[in-house]
Amino acid sequence: MSDLLIDQGDGDQSLKKLLPFVRLQSFTPESPSIVRTTIDLPNRNGLVLRQRRVKYKERKIKAVFLIKAESPEHFYLYRSALSKLFVQDIPYYVTHSFSPGVRWKVVCDDSFDREKDRHKNYKEIEVEFLALDGLAESKFTTETPLNIEGEHFFPGMNIPDQNEIPYHFKDTADFKVYNASDVTIYPTEHDYTVEMYLAGTNITIANRTTAESFTIKGTLNSKQKVEIRRIYTLINNAAGVKTSGRFPSLAPGFNSFYVQNASAVDIQFKTRFYYKE
């Protein structure tokens, strides 16, 4: 029997344990939905894509729950508990037990039918979650070994048939970073940070796969910690770093990176993976 795991800031909690009188009957995300930026040109057939990058829209997840009570009084208590659990002021995460390696960031803002059916003390209630990001994300990051042996990553999550996939690269200026996602990961949008210790002047980090490059202006020594966080580049947790370009995204699959103008290289990629599901 399937279960729903709910994380509202205190880690995964099983629906079966939180509400033992409720059973998850089904959990059905809508299919992925894309928004493309296009332009309609005169004297040209169809539409022209303005950029290759696409946006995944938010989408609905329909979940059906069965409430079983022994008396009308219990039924009213149980349906109230179900509403209190799911209708929250801030977003939270849910995981379907059939896809244990990924979670959805959701809200449950729309009303749902919970009227008691006359003499019956049981009822199937359909709840509609809104998956805000439009994609599911891995529950663990690349700081956890990427294999299916540790029960953190699972079949269907694009895990290569290798013992270990590295995300920490030291004393090498040429390496490959694997993105197990179905989509491209961007530092500005996703849980994707990079920690670096570099030595050199005007150091460039480039991704051959995406044809993107990023240069840190000035001179660095290997004791300075450089971090990429969203739109920020920090040195020893301080902003104001002069750069050009933007830090490379990660296309699905292996990404071929190289570093220029560095006499010392120590780079660690920390990211979740994202799935269309």
C-alpha cells in the first residue's frame, strides 16, 4: 500500500503515522507543461523560438485519500485533521512512497469536498496540491554518494551504472560533471552551489557542453574560499567580486568542464537533481 511522506520543516513524516485513519489511494501529478518564448515574424511560417531555454510551469497534483471512521463524531474529527495537515501558510514537501527519491514543493490552497455522505462514516476525498516549481527534485544532493546502493537514489533517477560519480575535483583543470536531472540546472534558479579554492589571475571556469564560461577578475590564492550562490559570487563570504560571464549551467548528462589560468584547482559541485516525473 502506498504512503505519503510530508516534510513541513521537521523531516519526513509518514501519513500513516500522522493520521492512521487516513489512507492514500492515489497520487497523480499532471504531465509536465512548458512555456516557450516565441516570436511571430512576417512572411515566415509558424513561430520562431527566441531562445532555447524553456520554462516549466507549476502543475497540479491530484491525491485521493480515504477516511474511515467508526462513528459520525470521529469522521468530523478526522476530516478536520486532514485539512489542518495539508492547508498551511507556507509551502512544504511531499513524497510519494512509490518514488521515494524525489519530493515536490507544494501548497494546498484550493478548497476540496469533504462533506459527509449521510449515514456513511467513510469517504474518499480528492485533494489538489499545487507543485510550485513544476518539477520534482531529488531529496539528496551530490554531497551524498550518487549510487543506488545507499537507498538515497533509486532506479528511474538517471543514475549511471558506476560505483561512484565524483563532484569534487582537485589538482585537475579538466573534468566532467554529471547531471542526473531530466532538465538543465541553473545556479540562479536551482539548489546548485559551487565551492572553489583556486590560485591564479583572471581564472576562467568553462563548460564545453553548454558553451558557457565564467571569469573571476583579479588574483586569487588557494586559501580563499570562492562560492557561487544564486546570482552571487562570494570570496570568504564577502560579496563585491568582479566577474564576467555567468557560472555555467549543467545540461542533462555529462558536462565537460575546464579551468584556465589556475595553478591550483579545488572545486566541489553541490546540487540537487530535477525531474519531470
